[in-house]
Amino acid sequence: MSNHPSPAAAELASILAAPLPSLPTGPIDSVAAELREMSSPAAKALWGDDQWIAVIGWVLRRVPECDPVLPAIHAFRRAPMLDRDPHSVNCVARYVLAAARRCVVDRPYARFARLEWEPVAEAMVRPSDAMSLAQEAEELLRANGVVMSRAAYEAIFEHVDIAVDWLDGFASTSSHRGEALVVAARDSAAMTSGSRLRRHIAGPAARPLVALLLGGDQWGRLGRQDSGTEVSLVLWALACRRARLYGEADPVPPAPVVRAWATAAQLVDRALTPTDVPANPELAPSVAA
């Protein structure tokens, strides 16, 4: 077997070659729980680190349906192996991807997909121009210096309206309104896999898109903790629309909110960036059954 690194493995090695922040110490399951809950200053700081986010992005591009925390921990803990043995690049990448495939979440089980979810018709997910919040969302991101590729911008603004349409349907079955509705929409554990927003967004960018639109995942939580303000891009776009209707100035998001948007948008961008097909088939992305 050739020791030549596959493109995917070489990319991971390049990320891990940079100076890495320290992970919390302890058994890996405890560390993973600490990072998911951001229950310590060290865990909170890690979610703002570029190298951690880069590894999270690397994992999600290849196994979009996984919970990337545990695989990312494995990658960080195996970074010293690459210094000791450069030929272990493929081995490390295979191990991290195997861990990711074991952590697949939100599988669209057949009974949920058959009984509780149907694909949304195109006409239902594209509101009229008058109802669309895509322009407000675009202006918010651009005005606050969130830079990404054209493909990422287009994906975000297309899915803003899908999220609005989904939230409207979710509101019809919920007693929540306003910010409380978005908080409930983020509680995926309380929903069947077929009823979540992610079921309406396909591809490797699905998770960061949902995080950006609803203000979820760790970067959204970090933004809320640091600012005491809702992070959902959909809600901010709606606030923009309301301000303009009443002749008021556009709302100005605080820095932690902008950082949360920028992190999620960066992951969307990376997920949509074409990468070479791995030479080793074991490093190819797997599709959740």
C-alpha cells in the first residue's frame, strides 16, 4: 500500500500541523460532553479557535450527518503522531473518518420519512419577493464584514427563505412565538429526525446552514453567552425588515453575534468548496443510510 497521502488526508495533516490549542483533559467521552456543553472556559475558548473550526469543517465536509465533536478530538489527539511519523497521515485520516461515521446523527429513519415528512414542494419554499428575507440577510452579513464565496452567499440566501417557511409551519404546531419559537426550533432532540429543518437542507453544508439560520450549535451558543442576544440570522433579518417598515435604523448586531455568523458562514463556504476526490477509497465520504 502506498504511503503517499490522499488529498483528504493531506488537508487534515496541513490543518493539524499548525499550532493547536489545548484540549480539556480527561476521558474522551467526558471531554466531548464538556465541549458540546461548553461547560468550562477552556471548552468555550476552543469553539472560537480557527484550527478547531477547521477540523470540524474537514469532518463535516466528508460526513455531513455526524456529530463532529468526538472525531475532532480524535484528530487533535493524534496530531503528535504526524510529527513522529509523517507516513501515518492516511492512517490518522481513516481513523478520524471512522469515528465520524460512528457518530452519525439525525439519520432519516424510514418510519419517520414515510409517516412524518414529505419533501417540500419548490413553490412552498420560495416565498414571493415581497415576503423574502434574503435581501435583509445579505445586507446584514455584508455590512458586518462576513466574507465568503459567491456559492456560499447563494446557499445562505436561498435557505433563509426555506427556514422562514419551515418556521412558519413549525409555529402552526407550537405555542411559541418570536425568539421562543427559534429556541424551540433549535431543540432537535425534542423532534423526530423527519421534522427538523435539516431535513429540508441537503448536502455537506446542511449543519452549518441550520446553525447560521437558527443560531445553533456551539458557535451560536457562544455568541448568545457573550452578548446575551439571540444569534439567529433569520430573526435578525426579520428585525431589519420591521425596522425599515417603521422607518428606523437597521439593528446593529454585537461583535459576538457577528463572530458566530462568520464562523458558521466559514463552515458553509468550506463545505461548498470543491476538493479533490481522495485517492484512497477508504477516505471517500460516506453517505448515511
